[in-house]
Amino acid sequence: MKKKILELLQNCQDFISGQEISEKFGVSRTAVWKAIRQLEAEGYVIEAVRNKGYRLKEEPDLLTEEQLQKYLETDWAGQHLVVFDETDSTNNQAKRLAEEGAEHGLLVLSDCQTSGKGRRGRSWDSKAGEGIFMTLLLKPDIQPGNASMLTLVMALAVRAGIEDVVGIDTQIKWPNDIVCDGKKVCGILTEMSAQIDYINYIVIGVGINVSNEIFPEEVAATATSLYLLTGVRISRAKLAAKIMAEFEKYYALYLKTQDLSGLMNEYNSHLINRGRSVRVLDPRQEYTGVAQGINQSGELLVQTEDGTAHVSSGEVSVRGVYGYV
Amino acid sequence: MKKKILELLQNCQDFISGQEISEKFGVSRTAVWKAIRQLEAEGYVIEAVRNKGYRLKEEPDLLTEEQLQKYLETDWAGQHLVVFDETDSTNNQAKRLAEEGAEHGLLVLSDCQTSGKGRRGRSWDSKAGEGIFMTLLLKPDIQPGNASMLTLVMALAVRAGIEDVVGIDTQIKWPNDIVCDGKKVCGILTEMSAQIDYINYIVIGVGINVSNEIFPEEVAATATSLYLLTGVRISRAKLAAKIMAEFEKYYALYLKTQDLSGLMNEYNSHLINRGRSVRVLDPRQEYTGVAQGINQSGELLVQTEDGTAHVSSGEVSVRGVYGYV
């Protein structure tokens, strides 16, 4: 009943009276009132005006399997969904499910994470309702050494998904961040379980700051959210589903050559580091140069005074010389 | 009581009467008889002769924590032990324990495996009492691309351990088998969980055919056991412990340079492929050449008619042109 009443309200532009609802579904006025209360408890804002009836004013941004399936238009990515209200980290959950035999294309989402992970064991702030925390499981027949390129493929998908759903142009900070106005909106964490010449599985975790209104002091200077950038609330389910559709598209191009030759031009056109001074934190020797863009292996080409260095994400970190990016 | 009686029997060269045992420990003759029955059930062969008493004739080859600790002389490798009577695979168990926070140096052993694993998802025959099935957990601060070298480090340790405990000279078939008389005695399966530039953990699984007397038809031509090679029964615990000690030694040399430059000469001196024709099963193009030995990265150098190819274990498999090796 609750679901039917919700659908009715969603399809009505104007008020609809309790009497009308009760007659339409053949239930008592009390039953209608109870359903309205339940919807409000779930976060729906419903206007109730005497002699006019009810009107749906605001829908909550739910990250549920139902919401996701409403938007999901993919062949395989996310067609098997596991959604948590809370979990330690979606990467950890995806890895556990992979060890238990979960298949290529599984998408794990959670409304919040208790131990969200960034690169190299750093943590990632993951409060309920504020972000998209999701992990896609892949079991590709590629060499372990090529797995790092998939981070870049996902970066392209996230950037395109945000452009489509939110309507803003974001940039990629090589290799795994999405930034806008010089601040980080999204981080991507790829992990794999591999034998020497065989990938057991890969998980690609995506954390997007969606509706955060404020950030902890220690990251306030470098982090932002889609809400802070636009002032608009968006559906996390819609964005997550769109990113899956974009990933499928880019992934197919990646698989054709098993490298980034078909994607590097697009990647480079969105690369914020391009043409900028970067400091390469190579453990053997730090150096500074100008980032030229990636090559087909996803390495960042950095022009130094004495030549061009190929910077592999497996080797070093890159920092902008001026500010965060 | 059982344990005390066992110790007494182990320290007696000659027969000892039931009366003497019962008086020594202040227990009834029936209690002594019960303990003897229990020991027999565990695999101890105890001679019982009227008017003389009991004598320990043969000890079972137990793979228990107690037995292992008796032989283990390492600083860290295997100092934390988890021993199973049966498990799916010691690699899987080690990976599970690693995800739960187990530390560098954990050694997982099992008397048998229900889903023993070989490379690329192949299975590995793992019956109770017949082999050593063990997995060492490592959390090294090295690049993921260097992890494959650890298979070669373990191969050196297994070869040296067998030479020391069993007294026979085995060879290494690049990259991950130990062979003798042209048949496989041991396989090594290295797996890792990694981020792009960061190793979460590595597990190195070792399967050694110790006391097998017969092999299934499909592998009989290519597999052998230490017992079939020597006719002698050895203690699995002793061999496993010795391999850990050898691994510690070779691993320290590996860590010095984070490559095999300090180990390649020794590796090459035991390399059965050396100087032999090998067929390189490169997915791009198969070719034949003569194996020269490994370089400091653990790649097999193969001399072809038109030059020398560097064969990485991350790329291809190698087959002997004549027979298994």
C-alpha cells in the first residue's frame, strides 16, 4: 500500500486528498494516514494541507537496491548488486564476496563506511547519506601488470558520469582523483588479488563526496562535494548507475587493446596535471618536471630538464608544485 | 598421562614393563593400557611383549604445532603457526587470516587440503599424511611488480631444505617447481593482494610430495615424492622447519637489493632448464630457444636464433622441449 501511495504522489503534480487515495485503493483513511507517516519516517517530505490533501515535496536521496535498479542501464556492470546500510569498506566487502565466488560485474554499495580506505592505508571519510561508496568487482583475463590501468578507466567513467548527471566539468588528477575548482571530489582505490601471471580478481572502489556540506578541518582545504560545487542535491543512485554505464563503455574500449591507446586522448584532455609543474616523489630521487599527459600504458610522461621521464603509478606519487593539484 | 608415557617410551631404548610405568606415575595398570591404546590410535607403533612390557617401535609423522616448534629455529618465519588437520587450501586460509590482520611471518600448515591449488586455478593433490602443505604470509615493503621474485626465493629455500634434511640434490624448474629425476617433487604458488603501488600482503604456498607411494595415473609420469626418491621416511615437521630457516636466510639477501642479484648465481647453478631447449608459450607468439639462466629480476633469459629474449614469469609459461622438464 505504502509503495502504491508513493507512486501516486510521485505522479501527481498537485495535491491529492486522503479521501481520493482511500477510494482509489479501497482502503480506510486511517490506512492512508499510516502510509504517509511511514513515508515521512523514510525521509520523504510530504505537505499536508486541510481541504487539499497531500503533496510530495521532497524525496530522500536513498541508496537502495530498488533506487539503483530504477536507473541502471547496463549489460553487466552492477547487474548483481549488494547494498549495505553500513559496512567497514566496500572494497573489503567486495574482496570477501570475491573469495566466496562472486562474479565479474558485482557492485557493492554502502550508505556509509566505518573504515573507508584511501591509498596506502589512509582512511576516507564516509558518513551516512553524504557520499557514494561503491566497489565494482572485475575478473578480467589480463596480466596483473596491466591492472593499474583500470584505475584510469574508472576515472574516465566517474568524470563522464558527473558531467552527465550533475552537469559540471571535472578534471582528473593522475592517476586516481577527480577534482573540481582545485579540490578533490572523488578518489578511486584499485586493489587486486593475483597469482604471478593470473588475476584472481580486481576491485575498483569509488568514493564520491556528494552532499557533504562541511569537511573536517584537516581536509577542508583540499576536499569538496558535488553539493558544495553546485548548490544542487542529486540522486546518488542515479549517479552511481550512470557511472556504471560509462564504465562499461570505456572498459570495452580498454579490452580491445588491453591498454589505453583508445582512451589516452580523452584522458589527457581532462588531465589537470597537463602542462603543469609536478614533483615526482620517486623513492630513488625526487625531481620536478612538466606533466605532458599519459601514454598508452597509463604512465604519466614528465618532461624534465634532461629528458622525458615515464612515471608509473606503480612507482611514485605525483604532487602539484603549486597547491593540491 | 598419555604424554608422560610417550616421553618415557621415547627415552627408553629397551622394553619397559607396564608395572614399572604404573608405579612411576602412580596410576593403575588399566590407565597405562588405555594410554598405550590411545597412542597406537594416533599412529605410534608400540611393541608389547609378555613379561617384557612395551617398546616404541615407530613414531607417526605428525604435522602438529608441537612437532614443528621442536624443529623451528627461526627469528620470524613460522614463529606464529596455525596448523589444521584439514582445510580447503593453506593459501586460502593464509589470505583469510591476512585480511583479519595476521602479521608478517605467519605460517599456515595443514595435514591435508580439500581444494589444494596449483597455478592458474589448477588443483593440487593433497592427501592426509602424505605431504607438506604450507603457506607463509609476508608483508614486505616492496613494489607489487617485484613480488614474483619471491617465488624464486622460496624455490631456493625448498631446494636447500630438502638437501639438508633428506640429503638429495634437487633442481629448480623455472620459475616455481622443484624436480628430481625429471619429476616434480614440489610446487610453489605465490599470490598477492595489492594496491597499485602497495602490497597488502603476499602468501607463498608450498606443496611437497613427501611420503606418497603412488600417484594418480594422470600425474604418475611427471610427479614423484621424497619417499619414492630415497626409500626413506622423513619428518615433515623437520623439513618444513628447515625450509623456514633457509627462507629467512635467502629472504634477507633478497631484501638487501630487492632483487635477485645476490641469489641468481646460486639459483642458476640449480636450474634444470639451463642450457636446455625450452618452448616459450608467449600468448603473442610461441617460440623455442635455449635457456641461459635468470637475470637479477628473475626473468629467464632464452637465447633464440635471432637474439636473447627476456621471459618474465608474469608473461608466459615455459615447457621443456623434451619431456616434462
